[in-house]
Amino acid sequence: MTGITWTNPLPASMNYEIALDAMRVQGNDFFCGLTFPVSKDPCSLIVGGWGGGVVGLSSLDGEDAANNETTKVAEFEKERWYAIKLRVQPARIQAWIDREKYVDVDTTDRKISIRIEVELSRPLGIASWNTKAALKNIRMRKL
């Protein structure tokens, strides 16, 4: 596992968007494990996990991205850029890949957390697992 972590104060932990372009250069697992704050709790958007195709949030009510209602499966080509956007608002997390909505979940009364493997990505970070990834155009804005 490798990644980058933002250690400076964040401009927001609610009502914000993060956008970036990510690419799987080599490997066969997640090339974008985006860990982000949801108020005081961390969460991760996984793109290309569990052998290459799972997209979802880790974790909701203790269930990771492969095992909750946000789980989707997609094909991701190597050496192709994907535009990823994440929006965090009170009671809602949404995520898009290339303008297609993959995640739209109501977080009211949900336990939001991360897997121990991405603990070093807090409060904001991007990691990859068993994969060489490339990132560009990383930006965050308040809504």
C-alpha cells in the first residue's frame, strides 16, 4: 500500500467537494482509495478494489466497500484517466466517476468509519493497494 496524506488544516469537513483524475498504471486493485472527513468521522471512497472493479464507501455501519449498499462493480482500464468527484453534505455522500453517479447514500443515523489499512490517510489522503497509480488535478472546494 502507498499513498499521500494532507496534513495541513482542511478548509472543510462538511459541505465540500473533492475532484481529481486518477489512473491505474500497473496492478490489479484499487488505484484510488480516497479517505475524507465526514464531519468528525473518516470514510473512504474505493475505486477499483477487491481485484480491480469494486467501487463503494468503506465503511458504513461496519461494512466495507465490497459489502454495503454503495457497492458497484465497473471495469477500469490501465493507463486511462478517470475523473473522480466526491461530495460530502449533511446526511449525504455522493460520488461520480466520469460524470456517472456511483454513490448516493443517506448517512443519517449511520456509523461512518474506515478500514484500519487506510488509517494513515486521515484526515485526507489517497492510497492505492497492490497497484501503481497516477493522480493529477487534485482540488477541494467548499459548497
